[in-house]
Amino acid sequence: EKPVLNLSKTVINEGGTFTAKWAYSSTSNNDTQAYAEICEVVYSGNTPVYGDLIAYTESSQSIEISQEWTTGTTHYLAVRVTSSTGTQSEWSEPVGVYVAEPVSISITQTSITDGAVTTMPITATITGAGVSGTTTLVIKRAEDYHLYRPDDKDFDGYAGETIATFSQ
């Protein structure tokens, strides 16, 4: 039987770790897993080529993996299981993990001139990926302020107050 491989993260940063888990049903004579191997898979055209082993475990059906892969690369992994009687499974379907650039945020435009806001005050450019591929931008107010309006309504803002949150 072919095991099914799942990764806790499919996007990591360079030097990041993730957990590989797999489901393995015992063979028809109820053999249990003796050990499992995880290898890196490369493709020759559309054909997977099972390469070097990167992880090995006895009895457990999960293992934490940490590799020194280069930013901007995708690596495909597969698992196979050997039963207590020596029966070896097929390799699982390959599952990819992408090594993303660390998050980088830069303010690319502001509309604050001489302390006055002229239009929407900020434009940010975000590159890379955060934890598990999700990047969150939180904009917080830098200073307290009090605003008197011509209609006699007051507005207050406080330093550290979250103004906006965006996740992608």
C-alpha cells in the first residue's frame, strides 16, 4: 500500500523546519511499520526520480525536518514505509515545500508632507512570506493625537493603536 504524506507547512523560510506526517495502513497480514524513509524527489520531465534520503524514523509516523535549502526553491518529498516483516511500500505521491524569502516590508509612498496628510497616508510593498506562507501587515499609530472638527466632534488616536491589518 502507498502511504499518504502530509506536511505541516508547504512554505518555509530558509533554515525553517516543518513536520512530515504520513498515514500507513498495515498490510493484509496486519504488519506494523518498522521504519519509514523520506527522500527528496526530482523530476525528469514528468517522471519522478526518488533521490537522497533526508529523514528516517522507526515506528513513528511523523518526523520534524530541517534542511539548508536555498531561498526561492521548491523541494518535493516522498515517504515509503517498510513493515515489520520487511515488506516495502511504494513511494507516496510527492509533496512540495517552497523556500520563501523572509518577509520584507518597505514604505513606498506616503502622503504626509510637513506633518499634514494630503490623501491616503501610506502605501506598503511586501515581499517574501511569513509563517506557513501567510504574511500579515499591521499598521499601528506612531503618536497620540486629538482632532477638533468644524462640526464640534472630537476624534482621538493613541500611540500603538492598530489602524489596519491585512493578511495574505
